[in-house]
Amino acid sequence: LKQMEDLLAMMTLDNMFIDKLCRAGPPGGCMDDDGNERKPGETWVLSDRCHRLLCHPNGAVSIETHRINCQKMEKPVCKNNLASVKIEEPCGCRWACPCMCIGSSTNHIVTFDGLAFKLNGFCSYTLMKDFGQDIEIVLHSGQCEASSNQICMNSMEVKRAGVSLVLHDDMEVTLQGIETP
């Protein structure tokens, strides 16, 4: 064992794995946990995708962990003065800044990145778009019910992978145009 994390990895995995890891393979080679022969210098990844094994010329197998210890990572300083949040991932976690968007009952909004705007027309505003995740958040503004010369936010729409969810100003929710209970 080279690091304390290696011991933690071995304790996390079951005893059969430890037995296979610790026993010697054929001369000049190694045996993986499925019984396959591995050559010196060959690497393979465990099913948890967080640990990589290396076969050494003497038949020994070493383990390298890809697990991330969030407690050792520096938390980001968020521009919006909110505390950073820990996001759990398969091999550990990461820290990220939460985002928040604020809108008044009329025509003032604060975007996710903290910029303040006044809505100037009856139209739709894209508040956020992430092409990689195929998600978009759109604010729809229009004429206020109480005053025809004032601009109000009528609804907030979240589009994800071709599905549309709309929260209307009367708190009615529609999914793909159908009102939900």
C-alpha cells in the first residue's frame, strides 16, 4: 500500500477482490479479479470505475484510486455570495457555486450570474441555456392583467430534451401543454 486511500479502497471492496489482488498470478504476469491473465505493464479499471490496477513484472498488482476527497479540495468563492455546495459523483464529489435567479412581480429580474435587468417588451428571454445538457430556461413576459400598459412576467419555462414544463404566474403548471394537478 502506497497511501491510506489504498487501504480505504480495499476496505470498501469485498474480500474476494482483496484475495484476488493479493495472490500472485502466473510467472511474469498477473491475474485480474475475473481470472483473466494480465501482462506486466498492463492496466485495467475495476467495475466501480474509480480504481485502476497495474500488473508489475514480478506478478504483483498495484491499485491507483481515482476517488476524490472533497475535504481536501478548496471550495470556490461564489460571485453571488452564496455558499458553495458539494455535488456527489461516482468517484467522490466536486464543489460548485449554486445559481439563483430572482424576478419581481412586474418587470425586474436578476439573472443566475447576478446581473439586474428591467424587461422592456412583451417577449421571451432566455435566462440560461446549456447545449451539453440540452436544457434551457426561458422567461415569458407580457401584458399585466391589472394594468395594460405594464410589463409582467407571465411564465417560466424549462425545456429539457424536447420536454417543456411551464410555471405560470397563477402557479398553474403545464407539462407539454397539459395542465398538471
